Amino acid sequence: MHQSDQDIRNRLLIARLPAMPQILIKLIAHLQADDAGMPELAALIAKDAGMTSKILGVANSSAYHRQGKVVSLEQSLVSLGTDMIKTLVISESVFQTFNSFPHSGSTDLRAFWKSSLSAAVMARALAKAMAYPHVEEAYLAGLLHNVGRLALLATAPKEYAFNFTARDDAALCAVEQRTLQITHAEAGAWLIERWHLDSFLADSVLYHHEPLARLEASHPLIRIVRLAHLLCCHADDAESITQAASLCALDVEVLQDLAGSVARQVAQAAQHLGIDLAGADDIITPPAYAPPSVDPVQQRLSDEVRNMVLVSEVGQTFARQQGESSLLEAITRSARILFDFDTAVILLQNPTGHALVGVAAGEHQQRLAGFSIPLAKGGLLAASALECQLAFLKRDMPALGIVEEQLFRILGTDSLVCVPLVAGQRSLGVLIGGVAAWQIPACQKREGFLRAYANQAATALETAISARGLARRQLDHVAEEYRAASRRVVHEVNNPLSIIKNYLSVLDHKLEKQEPVTGEMSILNEEIDRVGQLIGGLADLQPVAASGVTDCARVVDDVLRLFRATDFLPPKIEVVTRMQDAPCEVEADADMLKQILLNLLKNAVEALPDGGRIEVANRGHVNRDRRLYLELCVSDNGAGLAPEVLANLFSPVRSSKEGAHHGLGLSIVHDLVTRLHGVIGCRSSKSGTSFEILLPIPLPASAAAALPAPGNTALSS
């Protein structure tokens, strides 16, 4: 015989070994991405007719069947739970592949299947005990750890037929290496890599006979499969098991507890997969599966645990929904699946809490859009929502009101299950499911499950409603800011517009006398530019203060010239300025300072309806908080401010001009001074009112860097 005929590696390359089903490859990808929720699993399984049939069969078996035949895939998935679905999909995919190997049909594979299932169940249990995050990956690795033996049987049936039934240990690997120049561990790793599964799966198969001393620093999956193989195939090798357990940081006592449950899980998995293990000869020999007698207490406890898992899972589904509408759809849809409702609708309390109203979710949206049940008028549905109690209604009940009869007609059913949606102590509404009359007793038995589900739904709804309220409040806040900005701009624009109007009269008078108007034209241009800047500031809710050095005396002169040249300043009011000869430079924008003075002077004029005196004075430098300021004072000798006006002087109010200085202008002045890093205060008595402004003076860069940030305050006395 030629060497090439004996080269099993070449035969493996040309052998028609089966490909791994795509559903398993996609499932592993989902699991690695931690994105294997119920909708994703349903979409994945629905594409495989054989897998769908398997899921439906298990869901309708005696182990899961409750009442009524489960006819939909989605109901089956919910009934089984995510963990069982993953186990079934992985196991069925692998065993479909095993049955596709050449010569597998002519060989008794029961011992092989039992060994594979046992290693898979044990590997998953070890992964959970070690907190390994990918427990399904460990399960798959256990299932595949001996797939190389099938590959060798398929490619060399004559040479390997005897060894296929031999004990799986290091001696078998030595015989394989001597006779075939490849071990089943190497063949299995090669096949897994050909299937493009995760590389650590291939490694765990390759090293499942490796000496334990070499595995100390290996990947956790490799150590898990090695220990699972020892526990399932070499339970009598206590020394190796102890050493392997130490590599996995597990106590031997933990392994003993795990081993006790493996046999039962293997028998159950074999039954679900349709594999007959009776008579299989293996190290772990569980008794042939026979349905145990059902302990009512144990059955109830099992149902409660299953319900808790399902409630937790639907809670996660609700949390993933985007928006209130999607959440309501998810709640009604899940309720139909979990409780076998023919239809499901939701009624929520209106904002005033006086009525239950229909929501745009689930079926019959249009008919429920205008549906309303007054809570104060009583009725069985209203009582269910108010008292937070489940209600089971039948069409022939004598106490039904019109609204209940309407719901019966809308939903087209003869019985209703009313489940209050309660979050904490707050009732949000009621979930109503339509069922047949014969289903009511079964629903009553699941009352605890219904309540737990409703609590999850209500909690998610309350979060969504709170988020909606927060979004509305944020929009209202932004709208109010824009309204305030609009009022500020309207108030401020009136000043330059009045100046422009008055100067146009002056301009007309001068042109009539053919006098030069260069100065007036310059002022008009400045005021028109200022109007544009103010309107442009409407889009900026928090405008940034402009910088620059400004001569305070020049700005005062410009403002007074505007007042004197127009009708702003009545003849009976005297304006006096006392600007010191010392430099009057401040660190401020000239336009902003001009706006401040215009508002203060305008308010001072309005405070002197019978005439009086206004003074604008430079009081020199002031040291405040280790920073030098220029103090600018605008005062009048009017009647002074009332205490209630003075207490809220710089608060924005709607201008009514019922009292002196009472309007929006002072709020704007305070805002402008603050933006200039200045300080404004007010003193008022029966002899008059004085506004004192501290504006920072320019400093050398080195001195400015050493100073602390100035405080922004407003003082009233």
C-alpha cells in the first residue's frame, strides 16, 4: 500500500466531511456579541425548518406542556426559556452534523453521544462555577471535544473501526499516532478550524489529552474541557481530577455536587433531542430516562422559578425599547404570547388621573383612540385600576356596565383578564387580555405571574413616561429662554430705535436749514449697527461678553449727547457729570457699556416725572477681592424705591412701569454687568436712588494671570 493511501491527513482533505450548519455559526456569533435576546433567537431559528420543528416538539412535550397546544414558534421560545433554546439549537446542530459523517449510520454511536453530551453538560456547569462568561461556548466545546474520532472513522473506517470503541485516554492517542500519524484530538481541531469556529474551541479540542502540567497558563476554555473530559471519562482518576480542579480554581467538593446533576441533565437532553441512550456503555451511566412522578410542591416551585426567569427576561426586553410607543407594543405582544391572550390592549390613566383612556398600541388602536372610562363612576374595570386588584370578567356577568360591554365588543371575546399596572404605589392603568371562558381558571392559577409581569411593565412604563416628561420640561425650558431672550431684545431695540427716530427729526431740521449732518449720520449708523447686533443676539441664549478696553468718559459723553440731542431728556431735568481727570479706561465692550448707561439713564428720567437732577460720576478706583475696579455711579434725587421693589430689583419682570425702575431693563443691566465681570449695587432712600457699578480696569497680562477670578454679585440696600 502506498504511503499516500496511508496518509490520513490527505484523506481528511479530500473526504466529504459535513459542514457545520449555518444556524450554529450565526448563533455563536450572536453569543460572542452578547446579543442573543428572544427576538434575535426567534429570527434565527425561524430560518431553519428542522430546528423550528424540534423547538415546537420540545415545547409541546410533557416536560413543558401546560394547557392548550403551543402552535407558534414565539410561544415555544417563551415557554422554553433562553437557556434551553440555546442548548437545543447547539445540540441539535451538532448532532445533525454528527449523523452526516460517512459510516456514522452503520456504527453504534450511543456511547459516543453519551460521552459528548456528558462532557458538554459538565463543561457548562464548570464554566458557570468558574464565572466564565461564555457558558454556551463551553457547552459546544464539550460536545465537539471528541468529534475527531468521527472524522477518523469517516476517513479510515477499516483502520479505525476497533479504536473507535476503545477507551478514550492517552493510550488511544498513542495508538492513533502510531497507526495513522494523527490523533483524534488533532483531527478534531483541524475540522473545527475548517468550520471557521472560534479558535479557542479548536484549542480546547486539541489539548483535551494534554498533560495537566502544561495547561497551567492556558485559556480557561482549554482547562474547562480538560477537566470535563476527566470527570466524564476518567472519574476513577482522583489524582488527575484534583490537579485539574486546582487549575480551574475549584474545590473537589464542588465537582462532586456538579457530577450528581449531570446524569439527569444528559438524560433530559437526550430525550429532547430524540437520542436513545439505553444500553450505552460509558463511564457515566445514568439510568434510562423514565418520566418521574410529579411532586406537586416541586412542580409549583419549578413553575415559580421559571416564571421569575421569564419576568426578568421580559423586563430586559422592555428596557431595550426605544420610545413609549414601542414599549406599549412590546407589552401587549409579550402578554399575548406569555398568557395565551387572543388579544391585548392597554388603558392608561389620563394626566389628571380621573379616567382610563385607550392608547395607540396593540390591536384595535383606532377604536380605542377615543375610548374613556371615568374612574369616579365605578364599574369593574375602574375598580380593578383603583384597588390594584386583578379582575376576571365574563360577558354574562350581571354587574357589567356599558364600558365593559363596549370592550367585549371591541375585543371580540367572551372573557376579559384585567391586570392593573402598578409601579410602586402608583397605578398607571390596566392591561386587558381577551381570552376564552375556559381559559379563566388557568389564568387565575397564574395570578402571581400576571402580577409580576404587570409590575415589570408598569416600571418600564413609568420610566418612559418620566423620560417623556423630562423631554417636555427641557423643551419648555428652552422655549422660555427664547421668550426671555425675545423680551430682552425687544426692550433693548426700543432704545436705539427711539434714538434713530429722534435723530431723523433732527436730521430733517438740519437739512432744511442746509446745516452739516455728518455727526448725526455717524450716530445713526452706530445705532442701526447696534440694532443688528441686538437682533443677532436673539439666537444666542447665553451670549459671550465682548472684550476690549473702553474709555468710560467717552461713552458717557456719547450717551448724554444722544439724550440731549433728542426728546429723551426733558428740559426740567438737569444732568451733571463728574468724571475725574485720571484715566477712565475699563476692561469692557463699548457697546455693552453704552447699553447699560442708556437703561440706567432712561430709568432715572422716568423716576423724575416732575423734574430733578441726575448725576453720572466717576468715583475712582476701588480694590475689591484683590482686583482693581473703576466705580461708576448713576444717581437721581427722586422719591426712591419701595422696599418690595428694591428686594427684587434685578429680577426679570414684565415691564408695566407702575413704579420707578420697575421693568425688564434693570434685569438686562445686571446681566450685562455680570458678563463684563463687574459688580452692580443699588442704594435707595427717600432722597433718591443711586446705582453703583464696578467695572474691571485693564491690567498687564502678568498681573491679570496672578489674580483670582472676580466674583459676580448684585448688592441692594
